[in-house]
Amino acid sequence: MELNEKTIAKTTIYNGKIIDLEVHDIALPNGQTSKRELVKHNGAVAVCAITPNNKIILVKQFRKPIENTLLEIPAGKLELNEDRTSAAQRELEEETGYIADDLQLITEMYGSPGFTNEKISIYFADNLRIGEMNLDDDEFVELHELSIEEATTKLQNGEITDAKTIIAIQYLLLNYNHSK
Amino acid sequence: MELNEKTIAKTTIYNGKIIDLEVHDIALPNGQTSKRELVKHNGAVAVCAITPNNKIILVKQFRKPIENTLLEIPAGKLELNEDRTSAAQRELEEETGYIADDLQLITEMYGSPGFTNEKISIYFADNLRIGEMNLDDDEFVELHELSIEEATTKLQNGEITDAKTIIAIQYLLLNYNHSK
């Protein structure tokens, strides 16, 4: 079945710091036309990091779009032409002060593929060593280290609602021996 | 720790069919100012639905932002003032032809809380009965019914990258007796 949508015309509405907005006129598989609103994003990385005493590191930060704080695994945007693994190591150290020498890719995810191309690569890391925190000027975060049981409870009672963080906790429950 | 960011001024850049774009000047917790780009979305629902022969229903559709098709659980946007559970039942029947009389909430998720308020409620449903497919005029989808093992393989080899779908499959692996 032909599913592709071809762009006939494209209007750039906005070029921003983190996102750009385009509206495309498209040809549908049946030949008719429609419009698609596209939010372009450079991509992001996130790290499911386990401390030496077997806790998952979460950061609490205010998320302006939802006017509330969220508990999330450490994450950040890719810099221009930055390698995803290096970006994950950089973001982990900047936000938490931990260095991960060895990262394993858990999965790549699209959070809202209906309107944005943002792709987040989620990594697993343990065997952390101490580095140096270094937050962006406009970044304010609170560190929380939770046992996997505590994180699971927060997922079940709705205190954790960030998609990459839900995926990371489920991954630990399925793949990580957290009783060790 | 004070984390809130207060809006000082707001500019609406775009009012669209599915999203609006606003740029806010904000006061940071330390009193300095910055900007936030916010994509407003009315919210969405998704259904992890299991057929009578124990398969998960996925829809393959072209996602213009990533210029590719994705395999996803059935999902759709909330209509104005629509109840989330009713929306999930409506979207499931429209996209797959199955009716779910009883839905259980798995979780709510924010896919990209750094720049959008889109919240997706993910439901579980089995005991489906046959209804009637009814796609939107600009919606073209291909139905795939996969065993949970087949879906897990596609997750592991990177063929499934949609966040709500990853969460649904991992939920089944953790909570659903798929050998029955």
C-alpha cells in the first residue's frame, strides 16, 4: 500500500532557538492534497544511569509547556553535528556530575511523530565515576537518586509521566538485575 | 528548590490546525530572563489493543515530520472537550474496526515536554468486538496484527521507535500473560 505524502510547497513560519516550524502542502496517496504542520528539532539524547549504590538518577526540572515540574532521566539536545554518544556523556556529566565511560543504546524514540521529527536516543550506563556538574545558564534542576522500586512506584502512581523516563524504568524492570 | 519559570510576555507566532506556537519571555528562578518556545497541542490518546487471538494491533502510517512510515499503536488527537476514554474508543474503532467496551489506563505520557504540552493517555484493551473502520479523509494506514513476540523483536531490532508503542509493548511484557 502506497502511504507516502509528497511535499508540493513548503512555508517556513518560524526559525527559533530550539525548533523551527514549517507548513507543507502535500499530495496524499490518493492524489488529493492536505497540509502538515512540522516542528523541526535537531534531536536529543537521554541516559538511564545507575549509581554505584544501585539507584537511578533522575532530574526534576520545570517544564514551561506544561507549567509544572517533571522527574526525568538526564537528557539534552544535540549540538550541531555532535555525535549522539558524546552528547549523552556530556549531558550526563553537566546535569548530574557523573561520568559514564561506557554507554549502551537502549532504543531510539520519537515522542510525537505526528508533528515533530525530534528523535531521542536513550542510553544505559552504570560504572559511573565522579566528574563535574555544569548547568546551562537557564537550566535549574534538582537531582534525585531513587531505587528502582521507588521509581517503579512513582511510575505506577502517575508521578512519572515523561516518555523517555517511562521507557527507561520499564527497560530496567525487564533487563536489569536490580536485586544485586 | 524554586524551579518555576514565570511568563513575563507572550507572543503567538502561529495558530494552526493541530498545533499553535508561542514564544514566552520568562523570569528564571534566579531572576534573570530567557525565552521558551512552546508548541501547544490539545492532547491525544492511544490504545494497546489485544485481539481475540492474542495479537497486538499496530497501524503503519507515513509520518511527514520524519519522512518515513512508523509502526504505532492506534492513536489520535482529542477533539475539543472530548473525554479521553471516549476518544480512545473512537480512535480504535475508526483506525482498526475494533470496538473496546472496557479500557484500562496504562499511563499518561509527555513525549517532548521540553517544547510541547502534548499529553498522550495510553489505554489497554482486550475483549474486542467487531465494529466499523472509518478513517479521516487525509489518513492512510495499514493494519498489522503481531504476536507479542513479533512486536518485541521489532522493538529490539529498531523497527519500532514510536514512544507510546515502546511503552505499550514493554507494558505487555511486564504485565500481560502473553503465553495464555
